[in-house]
Amino acid sequence: MVFSSLAFLGVFLPLFLAAYYLTCRFARPYRNTVVFLFSVGFYGYGTFVSGTPLYLIVILASVVFNYYVGMVIHKCGVSKKDRTATKRFVLIIGLVVDFGVLFVFKYIDFILGTSLGLELPIGISFYTFQIVSYIIDVYRDPSLVEKSFVNIGAYIMMFPQLIAGPIVRFSDVRTELHQRKESLQKFLDGLKTFVIGLGFKVILANQLGSIWTAANTIGYSSISVPMAWVSMAGYTFQLYFDFCGYSLMAIGLGRMMGFEFPQNFNSPYVSVSMTEFWRRWHMTLGSWFREYVYIPLGGNRRGMVRTIFNLFVVWMLTGIWHGADWNFVIWGLFLFLIMTVERFGLKDVLDKHRRAGRIYMLLLIPLQWMVFAISDLGQLKTFYGRLIGIGGENVVGTDWLMQLKDFWWIFILAVFFSTEIPGRLYKKYKNNPVVYVLLAGVLGVAVYCLLMGLDDPFMYFRF
């Protein structure tokens, strides 16, 4: 079940909100129980539809296992005896099991060259990182342990951000699991944020996806040079509005429940360097790697050589986290090299000459996403060749004109909503009645599109 579906909007969400707010009104201590049970149902429905119902057991087993890992670490940490070694051992066992499960389902075929045919459990990359952040935080400070199994279950399986983030660290929501306050204003703010995300996904991302689909249908070797550029731009915007749309919907749903999930995007396409871009894109993933990998490795405190090595580790892991294939390894290496060059002075130049920086990123952002999008390295080479007229006979053609004829207005909206202007306007006028009317229109158009069958799954579900 996806947020941008009639089943979610018309059945699941109304039932959840009714149950949740009735519980808040008449049985407040059990509101996290409602969140947990509905989240189990949400995930269970997804595994049933995908034909992998046993994967519900996998995530529930992870919840149980890590609940007890946290409790054991806590007991070791508050013991009068020095049990540091035991505490460290339990943490290692927890990390080995958590990452081991992720490895088996996501990487074993790639590493061993086998073909076991295991389906990837929905959201496993995201919920594994959340689980790991919890047990590491408890290891660092045993007082952070959560003694309620229901609360741990609600944190790990909370349906708004379970499948594709934002990656919410336990410290982000620990207080709110116990003391959050719901209000009409929070509900309305969350609803507006949810509708904006829904519009990004259904009205922009799904439409733009048709362009990339057309390029794949024609075949990279047969598309014209302009079509290669148009389709690359289409994919670039599709990926952003798809993932940003999901994040906004998750943040909106969380706010409707009284939670404040961290921001995941901050207009990344206005960046003037790749370093700045990755401070604005998928911010919770970057924060996770900085907190649990980069800083523990020494960060930038041990000299330039060690800093470069730490960056290499982070970006290779970032690439591999996204997928078990060579294109993701190349993508991570590409980002490492670009940001290493920027660290040696290029970023200072780009920050000073921002117009040049925007041109630089205007080319670099879509080019990096092609490595991300095309897993077959031969096909990737073919596509890059078409960008400069190599590897095919169709140089100009009319295929791109057909796409622009249908989607020119979507491109204009995509460019506008990629800037910081809409966000500033929204913050200034979000309580204006005109905004409510506009968002009602967005909701109506989005529902109409869903009725017409434009309910594509979110792109990040496969990661």
C-alpha cells in the first residue's frame, strides 16, 4: 500500500485517524499501541500484496530482538560492576545480526555471484538504519533505553516513514513517544504538508516518469540526442519529486499524529556544488552516516589523508546502501571523487562564483542520476554516448518534440517547485484561505489522476 493510492487515502488513513484520535480522547495511554498495530497491518498488507507475507515475521523478529538487545545493554550500563566488555559484546552481536539480515536479503547474490532469488523486504534498508541507531544510542547512553516494547515497535514500524524514510533516529522522537501533544493546528499543518507531497508525487513525478519510460521503450541506442537530454531531465525531476513527495507525506502524517520528523530535503537542485547538494538531499541519510560512520572514524580531526579515507568509506557505503550492483558502486565512487576535488579548493571557487556553480551542477546532477538509474553498464555507456551523438543514427529526430508537446507545462512546474521560492511563499502565507483553496485543488487533481490509474509505486521502495 502506498500513500498515493485510493486504498490508503480512502480506507486505511481514515480508519487510522479515527482509531487514533478516539484513543487519544478516551484511552490516551494506548495511542502508541494503535500506531504499532496499524503499522503492523500496513506492512503486513504490503507483504501480502507483494507475495512475501513471511517478511512481516522478519521485521517483527527484528523489533523483538533489538528490544532485548537494548535492554541488555542498558542493564550492563547501569550495573555497579564494570561490564563495559559485555556491553560492547552485546552491541556487536546486535550489529552483526541486524546488518547480517540486510546482507542476506540485499547483497548476498551480488557478493557471492549467486542467484538465490530472495525478494528484498520492503523498507529493509531504512528500518535497519533506524534499529541500528537505537542500539548504538543506548550503548552510548544506557539511560536512553526504551523499556516499553510497544513504544519500540511503534518507533521502528511507524508506517509514515517505515518504507522510505525519513530515517528517524530514536533521539528524534524519544520524547514525543511519551509526551507529544496533538492539536488541531498540528493536524491542519500536517494535512497541508501531506497534500503538497501528494501533489509532488502524483501530479509531477508520475507525469515526468512517462518521459523516462518512453526513452526506455524506444531504446537508448534509438533515441535522438535531444530525446536523451529531455529524458534525463525528466528522470532528474521525477526522482526528486517522487522521493521528496514521499518525505513530505511522511512528515505530514507524523505531524498529524503529534510527531515532528526531521526535514529530508532542502531545495537541493539550487546547490552550487556537489558538497552542498548532499547537505540538502536525503538529509537524514547524510546525518546518519555522519553520526554513525564519519565521526566515529575520526571525521576531519586526523589530518587530510585520514579525512579523505573517511569520505571514501562514507560514499562507498552510501552507494552500496542504495543497491547491490556495480552501478551503485560506481555512483558512490563518482561522488567521492567529485567531493574530494571540491574539498581541495573547487568548492571555494564555486561558492564565490555561484552562477558558474549553478551551470556546473546543472550538468552534474542529471549525469550522476543516470549512473543511479541505469544498472546495465553497457546500456549506461550507450546512453551517455547518445548525449553527445555517439552510438546511433538518430541525431535530431522528433521523439523529443512529442514529449515536450505533452509535458512542457510539467517541466515549468518542476523547475519552479525545485527552487526555494515556493517554500518561502508557503511559510509566509500558509494560513491564508487562498492556500487552503489551492491545496484543495491539488488534492482534487491528485485524486483524479489516481482514478485515471496514475498510481505508480515510489521509486525508493526498491532500495
